[in-house]
Amino acid sequence: MKEFPVDDAKLNTCVKEARFLRRLRHPAVVQIEAVFFEEKTGSSTGNFYIQMPFYANGALDEWVECCKPDSLKS
């Protein structure tokens, strides 16, 4: 799950990007399962969430640091 604090203007951008990523199919891109918006009471801001599948190998940045993948290998 990724969380992004947003206001009204940023929310529209997040929704457009999430729609694009939802349709994207590529082996190097994690699929999006769902998106959520939680509005803060009495405010024009809130949190935008992107839900992705759970991968047992942990966070991507930790895996890259540990495994040092080579994009030229097939």
C-alpha cells in the first residue's frame, strides 16, 4: 500500500495516473489492485492510497539493494 497526502488539485493528477497504471501491462511494473481516497474532515486535503499485491521478497528498494539486478540479463 502506498499513501500520498493530496489536495484537490493533486487528487485529480493521482486519479489520472492510477487509471493509466491500472491499464498498463509490463513485467517490470507492479499491478494496481485498487485505489482509495480518505478525505480529512473539514479540509480540502486527504490521503490517496494505491493498493498493490503483496510480494514475499519485501520492499522493492530493499530487493534491488540486496540483489543488484542487471537490466541487461534476460
